[in-house]
Amino acid sequence: MNRKNDNEGNQGMASIKDKVTTVSTADGMYNIHYKFEKENQFGPILVLLFGFGMSLESWYEYGYVKKLSEYFKILAVEVRGHGMSSRPHSAEEYSLEKVAGDVIVVLDKLEIQEAFILGYSLGAKVALGVYNAIPSRIKGMMLGGFEIKSTFKMENDLVLTTLSKGPVAWRNLWKSMMHLDSVGEKNLLNADTEALTALRTAENDWPNLESALRKVNCHCLLFVAEKCFAYKDVKFASTLLSDSKFEVIKNHNHFSMMADLSPVIELWINDLKKEGTLK
């Protein structure tokens, strides 16, 4: 896979473009973009991993970086296929190991030995991939809205069908499921739908995460929207962990909850305060 399949530009990221830093993957083929907020000099590091098709800017758009910066140094990472990171068009470039490796290469670049992770949807799966690779460096996780094993028929998958129609159709699908402001719309219209198609195709072959969940021994807060398609999976996942808390967010579906994570974030922060991790 060479770089000619990358989409280097993304005007939707213009508002933070000059502040974003790049690191190359271990094989040198791709660039991974991230934003490291270090204003909180004394807080632990929190890695933010968003869902499928979203951008690093989403964490800023919804106000989560501002809120979480009161307690953490914030490291928001764009895994391959998203935002200003490289966007290969081959499904073989999107194994869980490779996508999780995008996060690890950023941690290594910044010489970060310990971190917490907040991952939603696809980001929660990637977080588990990161933990599986470097368990001693992950101190706790907040994971929501994820399937333990994605299984869908390629020929009638709504995501793949929509992506095949291009960015406008992709934007319209999101608009039908949740409110989008102008920034969110612009990011979706700038998506590389061929790269996301490759990722979605690869995700169908990602491993069942049950064994990975059983190996987690750090504290985890698992959360899911009351009307989320992954409700049963997240609830079951909570029974596989040795140290976990399970929270259901009422009156939301998988998509609407993305803009309203504040209540569950507060619960997690309070838990970390009780155990002495946060002040």
C-alpha cells in the first residue's frame, strides 16, 4: 500500500490544523495526527478515541476537551482513515492490531508510560486493542457503545451502502440520526468514504473481544445508551471484567448520546476521585 491512496487534505479540520502534530507509524507508511493538551500540569493523561467516521475535532465540538482538561492532560488521536491522518483504501491496512498500533505509536512518540482511555463505539474496540498490546501502561478505561463482535452482511450493510454513495449521502445518514452543527457537517462531507469503506470491511473480520475483555484488570466504567444497538453486548462485557461499573444512559440512542456524555463522564470522574486518582 503506498501513499497515493491517502487523502492529505481536510478543510473541516482547519480550526485546529496548526495545533495538530503528526507521527509516522512504525512501518513509516502512514501519518497519524493527534492533539495533546497539556495545560493541566498535574493531572494524569487521558487518551480520547472517537467512533467510526468521526474526527478529532468532535471532542472539541461537544465540549469534552474543555471539561476533561480540568482533571487530565488530554491526548486526542485520529486513527488511520479519519481526519488528517493517512487514509489507506485497502481493508488489509485496518486490522485491529494496526489501528490500535496507531495509538501506541503516539504514546511511544510522546514517551507516555501511563494513561487512561475514553473510547466510544469503534474507539472502545480500539481501546481494548491498545490494552491487549500494552496492558501495564493503561491505568483505567471508560468504554461505551461497542459490540463485542461486529457481524454484518456486506451486501446489505447500511454503512457500506451509504458510503458507496459518497460524502453527501454519508452526511445525510448522520443527520437522520442525530443533530449536527455546521462543524460536524463539514467534517462528514470531508470524509474519505473509500477509506471508511475499507475500515468497515476490515471491522467485520476483527476478532471477538470476549477474551480481550476477560484479560482486563484495570478499573473500567462501561456505559451504553438505553436504545443503543450494542446494549446487550456492553452489558455482557461488564460481566467479563474483574473491576467494572455498568451505566445505562436513558432517553438516548447510540448516536444522540455522543453529544451528551457529560453525565457519565461525571460519574467516572467521581469514581476516580474516590479512589484517589484525581483530586
